[in-house]
Amino acid sequence: MTLTDLATRLELTVFTPGIPLDRPVQGGYASDLLSDVIGHARKDDLWVTMQVHPNIVAVAVLKELIAIVLVGCATPSQPQPEYAHKKRREQDQMIRPTTAKVVGAEDAERSGLAELTLRTPFETGVDGTQLVEEFLARADRERVELIADLAIYLAGADPFSDDRLGRLALTKQGLLDRDRMVFDYCARAGLPVAVTMAGGYGRDVEDTVDIHVHTIETAAWFCSR
């Protein structure tokens, strides 16, 4: 069944005249939650929704959906072809993320992380403070590979020495030094930073909380400089 067949059988109004409707419908996804569609819809799906906000077009472009069906006699909130072309141009101009990571030597090969732009492998059980220093030194030398508009810092608490799942052996002071080195590097590079709390599985939950709090306090201090 093509889009033309579907529109004819269901007596649908087409809001994108001039765009070919001969593409076959391979599957469908029904949801009014944009984040749900982003997370679960598949390429070339037909999206069924009651949403009419222009952002539905942006989501459809992002997920490469074949078409959007608006239910309940809904009409789009603005001319869609022009907006769709605009979002497509923006999507084509997006820069893919550059990933850099201090990663376990075993994990790198098993999970495909060996292809990271910049990585520093380590062996289980070492104190990782020096690793971070070496990693950032490499980043300084190879900054041409790390051109970016934003750094997203996954500030995990799992490198703590008393973490149940972590594979490093940093003290709380060592983790604080890690945070300071990362924020200082980004500040010197003029690079904005978004911080997210990542792993943390301490035997004592208070340790994990302390580590995350110190990260936030350190970020706040650098912001106030």
C-alpha cells in the first residue's frame, strides 16, 4: 500500500501538494508524545497523532518518517512543506558528536568503543587521576579533532574506590581533582559545559551523594568565575 492508496481509502486531506505519495507504507507508529516517537518510531514509519505543533515535522524529519497522519479532523498549525524543507536543511547541517572517553581496556573492544575519536584505556583497579591528566593533555595536543560548540560531561561517581561496580580506585579528593581538571580544560578552551550525573553504586549511598554534590559545587564555582 502506498501513501496515495492510504489517502484515497481513508479520504484523507493532503496538506503537502506537489510531494510524491507513491512511497510504500512499511509500518506505523501511533503516539502523541514527541519523545516517545523519537525513542521508538522506526525509519519509514507512518506516524499517527493528534498533535499539530510544528515540532511534529521536526521529529518526522529527525526520524525519517514517511508521513504524518493527523487524527480528529486536525489541521497543521502552519504550511508544512516549507517548514519540512527548512528542518531537513537544518538536519543536514547538524554536526555529529565527537566522543572522548577514559574507558576500560577490556570494555573498549567488547562494546565497540575502540572507534572513539579520543580514548584513554586503563586497567582495572588503578587510581585514575593520572589517567585524566594524560587524557586532557592528549586533548590539548589533538584539539583539532575535538572542535565543538558544547561539552557534555558525564560525571560518574563509579570510579570511586568503594564503588561496587566501578573499575577504578579514586578517592573523593581524586574525583574532585578530576572534575576541576575537566572544568578547567573547558574553561581554557572557551567551551560551554553541560554536566550530567552518571554512574554511582557506592556501598554507602552517602558516598555517591557526596561525590555528585561536589561535582555540582565545583561546576557552580567555575560558573561564578
